[in-house]
Amino acid sequence: MIVNHGINYFDERFLMFVLDQMAYNFERDGKDVIRMTLGKSELPLHPDIVQTIIDAINDFKKNTLVFPGGLPELKEKLAEYYKNKHNLDICPDNVIISVGTSTIFRNLFYLFLEKGAEVLLPIPYYSLYHFSALLAQAKIRYYKIDMDTLELDKDSFKENFTERTKLVVINSPGNPLGNILTKEELYFMDSIVDGRAPIINDEVYENICFDWQSPSVMELKDTKSMFITTNSFSKAYRMYCRRVGWCIVPDELVTPMTVIQHHTLLTTDPICQFGAITALDHQEEVDNIRNLYKSRRDYTMERFAGVEDIRAVPSIGSFYITLDCKKFMEKKGIRTSLDLATKIMEAKNVATVPGSDFGLPYTLRLSFSCHRYKEGIDHLWNFFNS
């Protein structure tokens, strides 16, 4: 018998994958589908990254390396990256490499949470945080990101941080809104937490900032709380399926995080890690994708500027933009964002992500990482104006 730990797995489906599977089924039936679902870049890897991966495949010594906490060469390269970009001195030993950041979040939640403990998440949230909390059987509280201003709702953060809070998660730039937390907001959060709980900052989109750079929590001075930073090669470096992520942790977490990976991971594929090392040498590729996705953000805002009952929320960073569809859904009698996304698929063959994945039940999330993005926006414009 499956022990569900109070989780209804049907209700906890990641609807992004439900719509992506629907798109696949449509394509298999011969329909031409535009996918605006996954945050997976449509652009191929830089040829140097591909060649490095090929070379590692053909080098038996390289492709059989086993380091549960990550290749020393990659840790050193990441420390060099933070020095060059943020003028931060990061000890390579404090960098833990894993297969993306999803496993890192699962492990961190396991370390800090127990049944009934409280975790404080942003709303909207990336669904990984929510599900990791469910697996840990923690009680979830939320603080708000204002959908109109994209600012931290300080009152909600203060009200929902309690003496029982054992972990706080922040995400900047955020998924799905593309909001960016300012240094002033980060200092405010630290002042409320006051060293009573660790704070995980998911900055997987820190390279994809359109209008101003998202500050790193590691740049903050004289903070009282333990900060943990997570990031990945999946987005700006386009290595979505190669699965290499990392976290930067204080000294006391190095051994616990590494030991968990001793037993549950063994090693992140060294072939992909060598590719990641080369990726860090191609920052011009990051600039290119940032400029491309900014142009798609701007196109979306222009097209939806005059659409009645739909509001495009002006993403400041990340791979996504959110459409606030509440007025449209109420007028049309559409009950859920999944129902809306399904209707769009059936009418326009455009796959979107229901906002329910992120705690926003009257929205849709669109991914900039679609080579037919502007065409997809035009189809959506026609749907909402019909």
C-alpha cells in the first residue's frame, strides 16, 4: 500500500506537465501546436559546451569521476564566477553540486523541517517549494508578492513569520511573476527573521533580469540570518535536460548536504558537469538570451495593452510573464485556470500553464522560451478578443 502522507497526488499534479502532455498528444494527432509551457530554452547549447560534453563522453577517466558533492573543478569555477560578477569570496567547499535544484530543495526541507513545523513561502510560489513542504509534512504559511506593484507585501511577511517558522523561501527574480526583491526588502526580511530560521534564496533567474539586476543575498552586509543560495545551469545556460544545479551553504551545512548525497545521489553526471564548466566561459550567450526574452516581454505588453479583461503583469526578469485573466474568466463562466488553458488549446493549439500551479488560480503563465513566441501571443490575442 502506498503511504500518501496526507498528499492527494492527483490534486498535486504539476499542471505545466499536464498541458505539455496535452500538446504532445495534439502533435501526435497531426496538429500544429505552439508550446509556451516549459522554461526550457528553444536555443541549442553553444557548440563549445557540446564539444566539451562529447570529449568527456570519450574520456573514460573523466566520465567515471565520482564526487557526491560535485566536481572540484566546477566548484572552483563557480567560486571564480561569483568573484568576477559580484566581487564575492566564496570558498569552493561551500558549493554543493546536484542534479538541478529540485533535489537540493527536497534535501534542505528534509534537514530543517519536521512534521508540523512551519515553512514560509511566497505566493505566488514555484510549485517545487509547495510540494517539498508537503513531503516534509510541514505546515505552510505564505507571504504575498503584490501583483500590481510586484513588491513584497511586508505586512504579510511579518504576520506569517512566527516562532514556529523553521524555514523561509525567497525567489528573486520570481517564478511566475518575474518580480525582483530589492536590497531594502531583503534587509527587511532579515530583520523580521532575525536569525531564527534559515532563508533559502532561489536565484535561478539571476542572469535573466530585463530592467535592473537582482541583488544577491550574498551581497548583504551584517545580516543576522543564515542564507542559502540556490542556482542552476538549466536557464541562462540552456542546460535544462543536462541537470546541473548548485547551492552555496554555510560551513555547518556542508557535511549534512554532502552526506545526504552520499546515500541518495552518489554523483551528478560528471559529463554534464564538465559541460557546465565550459558554459561559464560563455557569458555572451547569457546576454543574448536576456535580450531576446526582453523583446518578447515587451511584445506581450504591447499586444495586451488594450485587451479588455486581461492584464499582462510586467515581468522584470525570469523566463515568464503572467496573464491576469480573472475578469475574463468570471465573464465567460470559466471556473479554473486549467479549464481556461484547455479551452485555449482546443481553440488555438497554444499550450499555456495554468496559474494554479503557483497559487494564482485566475492566471496563465507563458514561457518566453518558445521559438514561435510572438505567433503564440498573436493567437492568444485573438482568443481573448473573440
